Amino acid sequence: MKSEPKVRASLPEGLTPERLLEMYYYMVLTRTCDDRGFALNRQGKIPFAATCQGHEAIQVGAAFALRRGVDWLVPYYRDTCMALSFGVTPREQLMCLFARKGDIFSSGRQFPNHYSVPDRQIASISSIIAAHVTHAVGIALSIKMRKQPAVVLTSFGEGSTSEGEWHEALNFAGIHKVPIIFLCENNEYAISVHQSLQMGVKNVADRAAGYGFPGVICDGTDPVQSYETVRDAVERARSGGGPTLVEAKCYRAMSHTSDDNQLTYRTQDEIEAVKTRDPIPRFENWLKERGMLDDDTIAELKAKALRDVNDATDWAEAQEPPGERDLYTHVYGSGPLS
Amino acid sequence: MATKNLLEAVRETLHDAMASDERVFIMGEDVGARGNVFLITAGFQEEFGRERIIDTPLAEASIIGVAIGAAMAGLRPIAEIQFADFIYPAFNQIVGEAAKTRYRSAGGNTCPLVIRTPYGGGVRGALSHSVSIEALFYHVPGLRVLAPSTPADAKGLLTSAIADEDPVLFLEHKRTYRLIKGEVPEGRYTVPIGKADIARAGKDLSVITYGLMRHFAVEAAEKIAAEGIDAEVVDLRSIRPMDRETIVASATKTRRVLVVHEDNKFGGVGAEISAAIAEEALFELDAPIKRLCGPDVPAMGYAKEYEEAFMPSPDRIADAMRELARF
């Protein structure tokens, strides 16, 4: 039984109760996948895992602001929730964690979370920070040249904004007013280096002024505010208004990756403090207060996520690894290697 | 067939590609209003519009990066780096990104991109308008590196490069732009990537080379023919992939090999040519492989004396041939 709503505010434009619950489910599913990755790493079954804990709200909000099958996503390696919310399945996600031959993103070649899903318009990235931001601008340029109704959303951490290629990308986008949303998921840390050692400005969004388009800030731990902020930027891009730089203030709940130990540069107190900002219980309360979610449904959805991730884990683990011959494929479309 | 210089051949090929395929567009510094610093794209912006002939900001990494994105989305960008010396800021985009796009996505994303750039010396270009960059890039799997030396090959290989499904670094020796003239086939004309050309057939020794040095080597070969030395000149045209078959066949036939390039000797393309011959035809040779290359200093200086001392000349190539023939 759902409890009587305590809050009767109208829903944000574009979001129905069903879509809000779907957003909640993707956040829970992502957390389950994320925890599974680290568990598999600790079990010695996969060599590496990267977390998005603390980023789920902005990622699901951004993905829901886009049109699947029309818009392009050029995400970065911390965007598990964005990818799952944009059509990547748990099985596809686990296949990349296990580096299986059938991993559709890279056939086991890249680190986890380096998505490439051409049929869903998710573009391939490398691990070279901010290089992909220029590619996203090129995709947006092609959309403008061909007068397509699509937009591009590309994401990155605040550390990326120190890279020259990041500046070049935003500069180009500002000149040509291409349909793009630059989404900075600012969790204050680039591995161990705090934002205060990356830039002299307080907000990444302030940098947009240098490129001639708006920079806006949202609470990246609030999925509804994140959705609304990105939706506005998407509408602006789609209607020919050009780029927007969105800065989502969020945090990183865990170490950078399974190979990092955040206690070498962060205090235990700080780590405990950020945990209180967990976007998932926060969104649960928001939905409960509006009568859209109750404890039974929460338990049901968490159980479903666990079933999905268990199925994906067992399935992916049983799949075939790449063979030696797979090393030599997809170097060129045709012709000799050298 | 009409006679054209190499610059005109490049210009005509770019024009044909722009006119016949809407996916093709050109981006680079000064390619629009100015029509490129050598006037290769003069008039293109008036004809094809500012959307397809894009004057970019002065930022080489994003010239390549934006072109990569457009290529991934299905267009056929031709990105220009104004001088090869300016390509270094884009090194990551070419080597780290374009060359690996297909591989890292297991064929899901591709990067059909042509990067054109003028390289090489002999025009008093000083330290930063004269370098050869092929050795920095031909090491990279996933890239193709082409260096045509004749107008016909420039047309044929550029047409092949634009049609190719993978990133191509297309090197145009700037000294050849107006110096080298030749007949160019009309209409669509392709030269296969990865095939060397026998610029001059001979039986006494082989010169393996490419770019401007092909012409210097042929000139040197004509000069020593009067002395009774019959030299073969092999023009690679394609540096990666490299036509090992033609190289080894020529070495086996003449039994003496001189490698000539303008780029620095150490770790240059000549090292790979020499290794290929050593691996496949060492015991066919009558003399050690000889290399005549640019010296191992950073680049040729502005003074005429530096430039002349740096670049192999027809006379120095002829001397090296004589020495090899005498061995």
C-alpha cells in the first residue's frame, strides 16, 4: 500500500510517475552493478573496476533528458548509470567487466565502461582524458551540417576541464553553435587531486563565459533537478540555440577505481560525510513523500535489480574469452597490417 | 591527359571529391577565405560554402578531434594541418584516437579521415616549416601514411585515401608542389594504397626512396648512366602499408641497395626498409645496405648553408650510388 502523499507538487515537465520510478530503478540497478564489479575484483575474477557511486542522479537525469535512437551520447568512463539508462543492458555491462570476446563495446579490449554502441548512438572513447570532447563536437557538427533533429551530450569530470583539448572543443562549439551539451560531473577529485589544484575558478560553469554560451549549475545528487537542467540545455541545443555547459555538483563515494586507495589523500571524516549525500535514499524519500514509492516497492525493485545482475554475472562469466586470433581483427577495414 | 603540377593535381582531386560526395568537407587553418597558404583550396569556399570549407580556430588538436567525430558520425572529413611541423599538438588525436577508433570499438566505430599536410625542406622553411614527420607516424598500427611524389600519384592516392575506411596521413612534399609536373589522368583515377612504383628500371643497384627524393634519385641515376651504372629507383608512394614485395624483389634483382630519404637517418623509414631486406634477402646482396638520409640534428636551419648541408641532393645521391657500385 502506498502511503498518502505528503507533498502535492506538480511533476516536472516530461516526467510522469512511471518515468520517475524507471529512473529510480536505473539508479538501483547501477548501484547493484557497481557493487558487483568491486566484488568480482576482490574475488580476483576481474582485474579492474571503476565506480560511479555518488553520480547516479545526474547520470540518470541526463539520459532521460535525451531521445534514445535520435540523440548521441559521448560519455566518459564513470558513466555506468548514464549508459544503463540509455539502453545498455546489465548483460552488456557485465560482458565488458569480464572482458569477453562478445563484449559489444570493445570485444574485451578496453577497460570497463568504455562504451561503444553504434546502434544506440553511444560513441567509443579512449581513456585519454578529454580527447573525446572534441569528437562529440565533431558529431554535433555533422548533425548541424546534415540538419538532423539530434543533439549530442558529452560528459567528463572536472579534472578534464584542465586539458587543452577540452578548451579547444568548447571554443569550436561556441563558434559554430553546434547542438551539444557539455556535462561536467564535478566530484571534486581527479583521482587524488582536488578541484582547488585544477583551476582558479570556483565553478567549472564559469568557464562557459569564455566560449560565448551559458554555463549552468545543478545539484548532481538530485535526479529531478539534474533532469530539468539537462532538459533545458537539450531543448536549447535542439532549437538551434547552441551549446550549454552544465556543471553537476556531485561527489565520489569510493576510491577512483579498484586500484586506488582514497585514504591516502582524503580523511575518513570526509569519506563518511559524503556518504550522507547518497542520491539513492534521497530520491527514495522524494518519491515516498509524493506517494509514488513505498517500502514494499523498494524491496521489490532492489530484488529485481539483484536478479538481473546475478543473471548477467553468471551469463557473462560463462561466455567465451577472446582468442589469440582476435588480437589481429579490426586494425583496418581491409588490407595488410603493415 | 593534361600536364599539371603536383599542387594542381591535389587541388583538382579535392575539388572532384567535394563535388561528387556531399559527405566530404574540408577543415583547417586558412583553407577558406585565403584558400590555403599555397592556394590549393582557392575559390572552394565560394563554390561549396562556408559549411563545407571551414576555417578553423588555430588549434590543431581540435582540427583533428572534431574531424574524428564527424568521421565517426558518417561524414568524410579532409582535415588540413597547415605545415607538418604544426602537427605535434594533434599527435594524441592522430595516434591515441584516430588510429585506434576501429580497434578499440571492435569495428563498431570507424574513422574514415584524411589528414593532409605539406612537409619537407628545400624552400628555406627553417626549423619549423621544413620537417619530415613520416617516421613519427608510420610506426602506428591503424594509420596509413602516404607520400606521393608525382602529380598522377598525388591524384590517384588522394582519391584512394578519401575513399578509404580508415585514417590516412597524406604527406605532400611542399618543394614538389610547383617544381614537379606530369601527366594526370582525367576523371576519377585511383592508385592502390600499399603499392610501390618503379620510377626507373635498372640492373646494377636499387635506390629505395619516396617523396622529393624520388626525383633527385632519378636525376642522379640518369647522370651515372653515362658512366655505365644502371640504377633502379623504387618510389614507395605508400609508407604504411609498405610494399615489401617490390622492395625485396628489386634488392634481389640488383643485389645492391641504397636507401634515400630526407628525414633524419636514426629510426627513419630507411631503417624499416633495411630490416625488411635483411630479413628476406640478406644473402642475395653483394654489398651492405647503404643509407643516405637527413642528418641526426633537429631540423634544417634557415641559412641556405644549413639547408643544403641537410638535404640529400642529386649530386650526393650520385656519389653514394657510385660508391655502392664500386663495392
